[in-house]
Amino acid sequence: MLFASSEYDSNLYYAVKFVVPDPFPFFQINGKKIILMSDLELGRAQKQAKVDEVLSYSDIQVKVKKAGIEKPGVADVTAFFLKSRKVSKVQVPDNFNLGLADALRKRGIKVTAKADPFFEDRVYKSNEEVRMITDSLRVTEGAIHRAEDLLRKSKIKGKKIFYQGQLVTSELIKRVINVAMMEKNCIGSHTIVASGNQGCDPHNEGTGPVWANQSLIVDVFPRSGDTFYYADITRTFVKGKASPALKAQYEAVKVAQEKGIEMVAPGVNGNAVHQTIQRDMESRGYRTERRNGVMVGFFHGTGHGLGLDVHEAPRVNSSDHVLKKGEVVTVEPGLYYPGVGAVRIEDLLVVTPTGHKNLTIYPKKLEIA
């Protein structure tokens, strides 16, 4: 059972392939998918929802009233429906509404929670899902190209960068990227354009001037407004000339990422991929440690699954997970040293029967003249 809005809950959207902004009950009983819909959404659901039965919530509500409950709520309607189908226990996601779970228990329904992946098949992407993810990725790459083009046409004056007389800031570049994606109906949220030391905090979205001759992390992960599938890509740029230390850091990340990508295949433990990347960068002298209260080095996971959520199962990190055909994962190592700069490079891969396919085609080049 699920009770959520399919516009915001990816498990529910995966189940019904139908977008509704308000919560509604979903059941899968003996493999049969059933939803209870309000009068507002009933007609649309009957035409669009990929389910076996679409029932009127208000019709069941009337039956509950006749059974003696004057003002039936969601728990009353849901419990009545379940009992009418001779169901006494339900399995729900572990983010299920606690109040509703308690109310169902009071009405004699046993409720147990299951951790993600709630629908285990969600992890394994079909060819159609891979196509939709790739489509989102191509839109994202096009938007990054616009940002890179802006930087290429910009002029350096001292430590700052100007485009057509306007100061180049993180906000400006994010606007260029997000607008370019919106033109293709991909919606960017929390796009990262972080210059200099800001990039050393991996989820710092970036504010203020983009500095000349310093690292610039561009991490973009929009959701398609057409298919609801995400993309995710990170590139590191320098407008001007990178210092020798930053160039070496970039090369270390790039080589380590390439080694990790080469390993991705069915039967390979994601932890082994993560450790290979860690060891390779450490062998070049890039230690991960705390300095003056701040973490430096490579202190996050190598990657994550992606689909209807930007972060979903599986993870490619220090935990054990054996990669399987159909999984879509990122490989995104990084190195972060305030005073030198930040480098992160991220590609998106699908695990194939014999190895992997890298869905990302955007080039990896540090300096923009």
C-alpha cells in the first residue's frame, strides 16, 4: 500500500505512471494494481493511470457512512476497502505517514514497513528508462555547453571575469544553465556552480563572483518535466590558467575516475570500485583527513543510483553492493583542498550484460581560454 502524491513520491509514480498533486491510496493485491481517486481526478485517472482498477473514493466513503461512521476519514475509507477485499495486513514504504499507519492499526489492519527499494524492479532500468535518462542528460549537457560558451567569450580583468561588461557570478551561470534546460522542459533544482574554495564544500551551490584562474565546480541534475527521469553530470572548469597544483589534482581525479569506470560491470562490488579510486588518488599523495576542522581529500561516496530520484539505490561507496545489469549509477570522485581548489568529475553509466555503457558524452577539459 502507498498513500502519497504521485507528483512528489517516485515510488507511487513508478507504480501508476500518472501525476496527481494530492495524496491518494494505492494498493497492489495479488499483483493487481488499484487506486482510489477523488471525483476531481477520477475521469483523468480512468484514462491515464497504468493500473487495473480505478475506484471512486467518494463511492466508498458513502458505504462507510452507511456502515455507521458519520465523518469517515482516509483511514476509515482505506480500512473499509481493505476488509472488503479480505486484506488484513499491508506493507508500506518506510516513509509512510505514521499517523495513517497508527490509524489503520487501530482499525485492525497490520502495517509493516519496507525500506527502499520498495519496488525492487525500480533499480533495474528498462531500455525505455535508459533512453529517457539519456534524453535528460543530453539536455543537461547542452545547458552546460551554454555556460562554457559564456565563459569562453568572457574577459578576465584582474581576478574577476566579465561577460559583455557584466560581472560573471555563480548566479548568472546558474541562470544560463537553468533557463537552457527549461527551454527543453527539464527543471533544474539546486544547480551547483561553485567557484574557488566554495567548491571544496561539495554541496555548496555557489554564490558571488566566479574567480579567474580558480576551479569552478558545475554540477547539474535536472528532472525532465516530460518523463520525470533525472540526469546528473559534473564538470570542473577554470577560466584562465590553472595552477600546477590544481592541474595535478584534476589529472588525479580524471585518471582515478577512468579506472573506476573501467571496473563497472555485473558482479563487481561497488565497494571495490570506490576503494580502487580512493587508493589511486592516495597513491598520488592526496590524503583524506581533517585539517583545521575541515575535511580535505576524497570524503564522499563514488556514486549513486539515478532514475525517478536523483539519488536512489544502489550506492557506489564503502558499503557492499554487487552491481547488476540494468542499474544506472554515477561515478563521481572528487578532491577538495581549500587554497588549491576543488575538482569533481561525474559521468552516468548503465550496467550492461558484459560491462557498462557511459551515457555521458560531454568532454573533460579543465581550462577555458
